[in-house]
Amino acid sequence: MMMDRAMGDGVGKRTPPITPTAQGKRTPPTTPTAADRERVARTSKLLWHAKENDLEQLKKLLRDHPDLATACDYDGRTALHVAACYGRTDAARLLLEAGAIVNAQDRWGTSPLGDAEQTGNSQMIRLLKDYGGELLGTRGSKREGSGPSVGPLLIQKSYWEIDPSEIDLNTSILIGKGSFGEIRKVTWRGTPVAVKTILPSLVKDRLVVQDFIHEVDLLVKLRHPNIVQFLGAVTKRPPLMLVTEFLSGGDLNQFLQSKGALQLSQAISSALDIARGMAYLHNGPNVIIHRDLKPRNVLLDEANQMKVGDFGLSKLITKHHHQDIYKLTGETGSYRYMAPEVFRHESYDKNVDIFSFAMILYEMLEGYPPFPYSEPYEAARLVADDERRPTFSVKNCPQEMIELIEQCWATKAASRPSFVDIIKRLEQMEATLPPEPRHWRFLHHS
């Protein structure tokens, strides 16, 4: 369910700063240390390279930071979990040799062997058992002996269905509201969580309820450190509720309003977080097109790690048809970040998300939205009909960064790079950064 539809991207009034001192006065929600940010970034890299089976990068990370072998993300998932889930046997062997905990359990109590059994990868199962792996998980207790293995993962509704009596909305705190629903901070089973509900006036609207159920169905299938984590839902009776992790850092739109333009190092780190989450969506067994990627739908945790959220408008494409072009709903998403082919009601594919990503990356570098003096609809029209693109005003922006953004917002969708390619190029830029990058200077705007 979308909180902000096409006309409600809420950034039409924000204008570029005249001087560096005009970039907002609010204090960011949290101030993680440099060590916190580096630790989160290293862990994200390790998990990504484990998924990609990139042994060279894994060896480098583990050589420079041996403790990463046991590092985990917010959900307690280690790189060994990721390797086991995706059948990356070489990566798993390398991690085990480096000291990874073979029976580490994630938030759901699942061990790497549990992930391997759920995907039915016999080679991975043998490797983990050779290292003493045990079958642990919330969908079944430890299994011993030579009994039958667990079949492919089938998430049962009873696993995530929440009794609505557990959630007291009367004591909740409103943290977001749109045309179709609200998001509230609630304490559930002793943990702060975010709960999305449909507005009372729309609980009988078939299309709104359909969007809500669609988002639940998608989120149940997703598990990645740069994707907002689904925890459960209330679907059997109203009020319908979608429960996800609560991210204390707010959203990227709020963050940019308070911080202004980001330093190059932080912009690259944040862009990598978003790109890794999107690469997961675009390259899974079934392709997921987000269709509404924008700053308000990118959330921050306590260490300012970015996570992609709000899948109310997302489209799941089955593996058999993942190369196809689709005539999806015209003007789906938020105008300011909308790809031209969407605005023109043309057929489009997952490359629409790459266009939106380019606009977000531009905003992180500049400190204000694309075409800030235009209303959202007019901004989209300039892009689609006049083939206009935002102009760069930040001094000393690396040419390779400008080229990447320009390729990502290319008019021809097929010319846009994939998120996997984007990640490689951003990582190359990150590797060449000086230890202490200078603050950027800005041009004055007339």
C-alpha cells in the first residue's frame, strides 16, 4: 500500500540552498560514529560478495578485517547464511575456513544449514554438515540422524499472521501519513516496530485492500540487509496491519532536509546501500520492479545504513518472463523520480528503477531534488517530453560519478546500466577516495 501516490511526492516546495549554511538546521535523528558506519559498510560488502560468490573480494575483506567472518546484519544473518541461501559453495567454504560460525542463528533461529535445506542444495548441505552444521530453525526443531531433509521453504500464513490484540494502536506514535494509510511506531512483543494501517475511510475500498495484501505477499518473500524487514501482518480481520522493523533514522528525504548535500564518501556509501537492495530485487528467482523508488521510500537505521521499503506499487515478474517488457500501469509512482517511459504510458521494465536511482543519487550530491523550482508533474513532463535532465552545480564532482548518473537516467532504457554494474562502479570510486575527503563547495544559484 502506498503512503504517497504520484501527485504526493511532497518535495515540490524544497529549493536548493543559496549557501552551504542554508542547508537546514535540524539535527539528524542519530549521530553514529565513523567506526559504526565503517562496520556496517564492511558487513554489507561481505554479505553482498558472499551472494555474488566473489572470492577475491571476500578474501580481501577477511584479510583486512578477520572479525568479519562472524559479523551479522540487523536480522542476525551472517555471510554464511547468505552463501548457504544462494548456494555459493566456494564462498561458504572460504568463510568457514576463515572462522565463520557454522551454527549461527538469525532472528528466526535459522542456521546456515537450515537455509541450505530449504533451498535443497545438496552440495552446500554436505559442506555444512562436514563442518558440524546442525539443522536449526523456527520452522522446525533441530533434526538429528539421517531422517528426511526439509523441503523447499514454504512460508505458512500461520507463521507470520499476528493476533491484532497484540498491537495496541491507542498507545502508538504516528510517524507517517498519506492519502491511503498511516504508519505508527508501536511496541510489539517488547520491540519497537513500524505498523502500517489503512485509513478507516478506505478499509472497504477493494483496490486499496488489494494493494495492501499485494505488499504483504511481496515482503514475506524478501530478506536482505538493505531491504526493510517484514515481521508479520494482520490480514484475517480489520484493522489490517503490516508490521516491519522500526528504523530510527527516518527516511532519506528527512535526512537530506536536515543534512543538505552529502559528502562524496557518504553519498557513495548510501548509494551502494540502495543499489545492493535493488540488485537483490532485480536479480532474484523472480524479478521485482519497485516502481516507486524515491527518498521517502528509503529508510535509515541507527547507523545511517539505507534500506529500501514501501512495496505497495512493486511488480513481481516470474522468472520465465523476467526478460520481457511490460505494459504496466502508466504514471505509476512519484512524478519527480519517474522514468520518461512511465510518464508517457509506454511499455517498460526494471530499468525504470535505475532511472529513479539516478535522480536520488543526484539529490544526495546536490542537496535538493531534481528540478526543485518545478511542481512534480511539470518535472516529469520536462524529463519525458522535453528530454531535460537536472544540471550539476556541485564543484569537484568526479567525472566518473557524473557519467554514471547520466547513463542511469538515459532516455533509452536499454542503455542504463544494471544495479550489479552500478555497484561495481561505485565500489571502484569508493576505493579511490582519500582518507579524509574535503567538504564540497557549492555554486550560488541565481
